[in-house]
Amino acid sequence: MIQQEKTNDKQDEEIKLDTIAGIGPKTAEKLKGTGYGDVMAIATASASEISTVCDIGVQTANKIIASAREMLNMGYETGLEVLEKRKKIIKLTTASNSFDELLGGGFESGSIIECYGAFGSAKTQLAHQLAVNVQLPIDKGGANGGCLYIDTEHTFRPERIIEMAKAKSMDEKKILENIFIGKAYNSDHQILLVEKAKDMIKEKNIKLIIVDSLMSHFRSDYVGRGSLSDRQQKLNKHLHTLSKLADRFNLVVYITNQVMSKPDMLFGDPTQAVGGHVLHHAATFRIYLRKSKGETRIAKLVDSPNLPDGEILYKITNNGIEDM
């Protein structure tokens, strides 16, 4: 199955777009210029996306997508084949053994991991730590890869990266050279940065995409109940793009999320993640981060496809994330 998968990937790269039924040279150029540079990208796109990009009818777009899918092996596979593919999963360490154990070994590639919490709960600290850790060798909890860091709140600090790299005796300049920061100024810019990520992933061997934070611009750009539907539709598409990148390139997608308080909740913790069901269903793993006394933090796994709920303590120091 692995050999077949490699063959399919190679065929995907070698097939020219203008050999797909319905695509001529001009249409191929339009597709390449907007990030649809290979057969798999077209096969997994929606008809509305292709229609908009190429300025063609939806029926024609459907025919193009159907033709692309016929060229690739996109049918069913057995549970044993899925199990074999999951052997390629990478577990990215958080630098805390207890945190890693909570997640079954670390942040899992091919997945979207959402961490939500109030300010000071260490969401961004964890983002910086992962940006360093992803560059470690695989046998040390890394992925031998680089990081795309989409910064929506202007909280990325290279000085913090240097502190964490020095704590691990890593070359801080090389670490910073392998972190590619895109500052998003609104939700459309944020979406564009993710859509343009594919070429960077191939060129720079990216194994981690960070969006810190996911909902900041969406909350400010879409105000009021009247714009909620448009916001959620755009958010849904944005998350699907991230999910496709995670799955196709076997990389980790880490998103941080803001919270709000439920005033009608009389008992228990009133803190709730924003983004609604669209976001909550899209995340493979959901973790609630809270601040405790001093440098102590709490991480609670609230949703996972295969792991039990749990809660652990860890701490934030000058060296980064550590066990208690």
C-alpha cells in the first residue's frame, strides 16, 4: 500500500494539467497561478472553487474534477491499509512528558489540534515551543522539518524562540531560518496565506503550520448576527484547506483559539471556545488550557477520536514548556 501511495504521488506530480479533460493551456495557467498546480489539488477541490478560479460554469468544473479523480486512486481502502498508513504518523513533542502522554505521544501529524483558553494560558508559548521542537530529529520528538507561522495577533517573538533553542542546545539562527512568519492583517489575508502554503511546504519541508490565533480576524471582520452565516462559511472552507494540507503532506496543524464567557451558565466553568460547531467539528484534538498559580498551567483534553479525556499540569519557564 505504501509503495502504491508513492507511485500515486509521483504520477500526480508528473501529470500535466492540460491533459485533464476540459483543461486547456490558459485554464492550466490560471489553476497553477492560484495554487491548483497538480491533479490531487483539482481532484479534491469543489466545483465552486474551480468555477471561480477558471471563470467557467459549475457543470464544466464538475467534469474537470471528475476527470482528475479518474486519474488517481481515490476509492475505498481496507482498515488494514489505513493502519499501515498510520505507521507514518509523526508525534511532535510538546517538551513535557506528561503533556505528550495526555495526547498519546505528542501532537499528531495529519491532524488539526486546537488549543483554546483565556489570555495567559500559554497558547502562544506552546506555539513557539512547537516551532522549535518540529526541527528536532524524529527520534527526539521532532519532525526534521520547518514551520509556517501565521501570526494574526502580532505575538510572534524571535527572542522567545532563541531562549527555547538555547535551552535545547540548538543553533538559534538555524532555528529562526526555518520558521516562516506570515502576518495576517484580516481574515481574507489569513485565508490567502494558508491557500498559498502548498508551494512553501514542498520547497521548505514544512512539517508544522501554526495559526495564532484562528478566530481573531474572523471575530473583528464579521460583526453581528447578520454576518454570522458568511463568517461560518468562510471559516469552514478555511479549516478544510488546513485539513487537506495536514492530511496530504502528513504535517501538524496547530491552531490557537480565543474564548468567551457564557453569562447564562450558573454552575461550572462558563468559559467557552469561540468559532461554533464548524470549528469544533473540524479540530481532530481539542485542548483547554488554563492558568494556575505562578508558572503552573493546566491542559485538559476535551475531545479526541481515540483518546480518553484527561488533565495534566505543566509549567512555563525561561527555557520553555517543562514538566512539573
